[in-house]
Amino acid sequence: MHRNVLLNLYALSCLYFIFTALFLKELHNGLAQILKFLLGKVQPSEAMFFGPKRGVSLDEFLERIKECGLRFSIAENYGAEIWKRHKELLDGTGPWPSYQKDHCYPLLIKITV
């Protein structure tokens, strides 16, 4: 039981690291290794997070994921209300005039072993 609690705390502390590491190229490999470690502990398991494309940053991170032997999927339209708001922002009818899909819209990324 104690070991499981520690693993859960470790996983939670990694969440902040994940969000930061998505856009810092020098952290991509470490994040991929952490995900491989955590996902390998219990099967089946899946890591899910949201992040915008932001140029090539997300693509480069997903390359590290593949190199670690992990799989991923990306969903752009994962909720009707979110998609509706996204479309409004793209059309310029929303409250965010400088909205840019590539820089702002969070994609849903799922990573598995």
C-alpha cells in the first residue's frame, strides 16, 4: 500500500512538469522516459493531457514518445462546447481577437504503451 501511495504522489508531481516540458525541447526526452515508466507500472494505462501545437514543439515531443516505444493519438474535436467556442474564436466572433489556433487551441493527446 505504501508503495502505491508513493507512486501516485510521484505521478501527481509530474503533472506540472508535463505541462512545462511540452514546450521546452530540452525536457522532451525526460518527459517521455517518465511517461514510459509510469505507464509501464499498471496495464492497461493511458496518459492524457491537453496542449497546443505551438509550431514544431508538440511534433518534436511526440517524436520522442515514438522513440521510447510509446504510442499516441491526437484529437482536435473532443467536446461539442469546446469545439463551438474554438470555431467562434477562429471566426473572430469570440472575445479573443488575437486567438491563433496553432498557439492557443489545446489538442487532446493520449499516450499508451
